Amino acid sequence: MSTPILEREPAAASESPTFTVTLIVRRFDPEVDAEPRWEDFDVELYPTDRVLDALHKIKWEQDGSLTFRRSCAHGVCGSDAMRINGRNRLACKTLMKDLDISKPIYVEAIKGLPLEKDLIVNMDPFFESFAAVQPFLMSSSKPKDGKERLQTVAERERFDDTTKCILCAACTSSCPVFWTDGQYFGPAAIVNAHRFIFDSRDDSAQVRLDILNDKEGVWRCRTTFNCSEACPRGIQVTQAISEVKQAILRGKA
């Protein structure tokens, strides 16, 4: 006699409680506003929602004119860097449950770059500094046997930290020197120079060191550590800048 198959009753879906959060967003429309203004929105969210989810809900359900950048939503593209409660963060990596939701959450564009609209800034000055340090491999020799340029594990580890940069500008736009001096290369450019200065496959470290040995180069850094704190990838930005300074003074180690 066959054993009857018992049907299992579906488990009751466990629903996470929602809560209402007030976001105060710094708005600016160049066609309408003479100066930026603050506007508040009440949004119903889950604890697992991120600030980016809150901005999406505002844009899709309350005000379609809200303007911000985002792409991958997984902390890789770096396009949604903004100031959240006065700190530079990626909106897609900032969970609502990690913020004090009993108080309004302030969201504004990153500082130090020209404001275009709402949470969007003009990134051209940032990328111009990035390009100026020549952030690409330059070698005067051909690889052995015309194949790969091999490295030891130790050689790769020497610059591993600075390969993590996603060019979000969170570090550069958190720097007080960058806010007041539009000519300063900024932390992100120096980090990307570091990545190639200490790459054993590259032959042009001195070219980049000469570029950064300038009054608007590494010597403008005041070691406030804002950049390291702001980096969403955990790069030790201040340390990288210090290592570039040492390389200028003592030569590449």
C-alpha cells in the first residue's frame, strides 16, 4: 500500500514592518532657482531599503523632477555619491536602518564641484585631474616572449589597495582643500597615480611623480583623513598620498 502524500500548508509570509522617514533634499533647478533650496518628502520604507530606494520612491511616486545619478545600484559604478547627513556616501550602499530615522535625513549634492541640478554636479573638473596624472600603464619594454608582464604576489600587493577606486569622487569632494582650491588634483587623482607609480610593470613612475610634485599636487594635502573616511571601498587614501610624497622625496621604493 502506497503512503499518501501529505500536502504542506503554505507558510505565512513574514512581512517586515515599514516606517515613514522624512528626507530633506537640497533642490536646485537652474531654470527656476537663483539659489538651492531644501524640500522635504515623507517616504514609507523597509529597514532593508537604501537611501537610493528612498530617492527612487520620491521620483516615481511624488516628484518626477527630482534629479540624481545612479546606475548599477551595487556600489560598483560610483555614480550615486552624495552627501547624506553631512557625510559623503554612496546612496546605494547606505541602509536606512543604519541611519537615525527618528530624525529627518538630509541629502544633498557632493561639494567642491559645480552644481548642475538637484543632486547632480559637473564631474568634468574631477575627470580632468584624473586624466592629468596619466592613469594608464606606460612601458618602454616589451613583455618577455611577447606575452604577459608577470608580477609576484608581493609586487601586486604593493598597489592592490589603490586598484579599488571606482571614481565616485566621494574622497575628493570631502577634502576641504579641494573645496577652496579648484586647482588641487584631489585625492582620487593621486590614488590613481599611486596605482601606477608602484606597479612593477610600469616604467613611467617618475613622470607622474613630477606631475604631482607641484604646488597643486600632493603637497596641498593637509592630512585631515576626510578622504579615507569617505571612501566607500575602504581605500586608505591618506596613506596612499603619504606614500606618493615619500616617493617624491626618496624615490620609488
